[in-house]
Amino acid sequence: MRKLPSVNTLVIKIGSNIITNQVNGINESFIAELAESISKLRSSIENIIIVSSGSVAAGFKYLGYKSKPKDIIDKQACAAVGQTKLIQIYENQFSRFNVNVAQILLTKDDLSNRRRYLNARYTLRKLLEHGNIPIINENDSVVVDELKYIESFGDNDNLSALVAGLISADLLLILSDVNGLYDKDPSVNKDAKLISEVKYVDDEMLSYAGNSVSEIGTGGMKSKIKAAKKALDAGCYVGIINGKNPENIISFLDKSNIGTFFSHIEDPKTKKKLWLAYATIPKGDIIIDDGADRAIKEHKKSLLPSGVCDVNGRFGVGEIVRIVNCSGAEVGRGKVRYSSGDLKKIMGKKTSEIFHILGYKFSDEIIHRDDMVLEVI
């Protein structure tokens, strides 16, 4: 029997491929069953949050499209229509059990700003204090799709992991249209075996997932594993289950051997470093030499100007940048203490030369280790 954590705060992520369909848009019977299952859980779990996909998929039929459109403006229009349909059904179904829901639409820019990130946390906590179930989705009607994986969450798997970290959830439960993570793609390999428990997420684990996505949704199993890693970094356990039957939520929490359970939290990041790693939008790159690479990785040192080889992009003091090694791989991210213009003047120099070159000196460090996070996926 699995050793699940004591769950006081639960985040449930619902994929568009189980909440919507190509024929009717929104699968209302699914939401009805989901509301019933969650209402049963509320006696034992104090805080429940839903991260729900489906706004674009729910709206395209109402605008006369035969399938989910690809053009950014068309998708944004579909999201605007579909989100209202989606939240109305959630409200109607949960009201049968005297449960209030609250809609929250987020963009990556909302969480990349530290103040708004904290405000989002306070709002969620207040809603939970009043017994509401927040229904969260990305604000697809305003997201710039050309910058999808920079200015947006990429998909709601990623968003759900950020929400789990934001509110210090105990468990993130990802509802999928498959039974969990397999050792190979079950759609093409009949001998594929379900992996019941995962302790370590690594590159080999990502190779199991493949790159498949549904016609309706945007995320595949690989995005779910990456989301699991982010949630684990936040100190939150993760389950991936077949969500077509919402009763599976209760079964999983009753420790039934269904789905895949990510059971090992090794070294959770602080909330600040979690924000740095996964919620921010980098404004540029700092390229470092091999010596600086070793210093920050192996010895947990701050980044000094002597280790900087080049600077890409334009950024000001206090903005977030990527730290990139000479091979082009991202080493980490951090809050920079000098602007890009000034950094170009002092890169490769000793700390004792900073004042002479710039006429001022904020600090010896370009990025202090307390403002730096490594191992960003």
C-alpha cells in the first residue's frame, strides 16, 4: 500500500481531453461527476483547487469552427467564449452540493512579477478560508502565442505545478486520459507497463513519455512529468491518474494502487527560488566561463564579473536573467545586480575594478547566490 502524505491542500489539474470533446464542446456529465466526487472529499480535505484546461476547446464550436483553430486571434476569441461556458457549468454543478467556486485567470506575467505573485497567493488563501473552490486557468484570450513558452505557462500542467508551489499544496493530482506513466508509449507498444511509483525524475524518465499531444489539448505526458518535477521541487507530492472517471480521485487518495505516484521529495526549493526557477520571464542571458560554471555549481558561489564572457539582451538592475555556460546550456537563473549595459563594461574584470570602470559599485557580485537558482527544467 502506498504511503501517501496527509493531504490538507489538494490541487487537481484537469486536462482538456477529458473535460471537452470534439462533438459537444464541454463534457457536462464529467463536470457533474467531478463535482460530486470533490464534494465527498471536502469532509477530509480542507483546501481544494482546480486547474482546469478547456477554454479554447470549449469555445470553438460556438464560433462556428469545425476544430480547434491554429491562428492566435481565432484561439483567443474561442478562449473568451469558452471560458464563460466552462465556469458556468462548474458553478451550476458545484451549487448542487452547496459549494461556491471562484474563477481566477492568470498569465505568466502575473506570476513573474514578485508582488503580483504574492498577491495571487493571498487571494487564493482568502478564497480557501471562505470555503470556495478556486477554478484556475491561463488567460488564453490575452496570451501572445508567438511567445508561448516564454510569456505563458506553456500548458496547464505547468500552471498547476506553479499553483501547487504558490500555495504550498500537499498533493498535485493530474487527471489524464491514460492510466499514468508507462515504461514506453502504450499507444504503439502493447507490452507497455504502468509505472506505479516514481522516486526520481531524470532524463530517462522523460524519454518514456514521448511527445504525444491530443488534438484538443496542448500537453502530453512529457509536460506532465516536467510539471511533476516542478511540484516536487516545491515540496508537493504528485499523482497522475486516469481522470475520465472522477471516482479515481477518491480511489487514489484511499491509497488504491492506480495511476503513477511521484513519491520522493529530495531537496525542495525555497519559495523564492521556486519563483525564480519557474515563474519568472528572463530578460536576457549572461554567458559564463567554465570556472564560473564550476564555482556556482560545485561550490555554491555567487557569480562575479570575472566569470562573465558575454551578455545577451537588455535588462535593468533587479531583473531576472538566464545563466548560460559556454556550451549554450542553461545553468540557472538569478536576479542581476547590474544592468546589461554596465555588465558589458565590467565583464571579465576583477571586483576591485568595478568602481573605477563604472564610477559606482553596488556589490562585488553580479548575481548573489541567495538570488540564484540552479537546475531549471
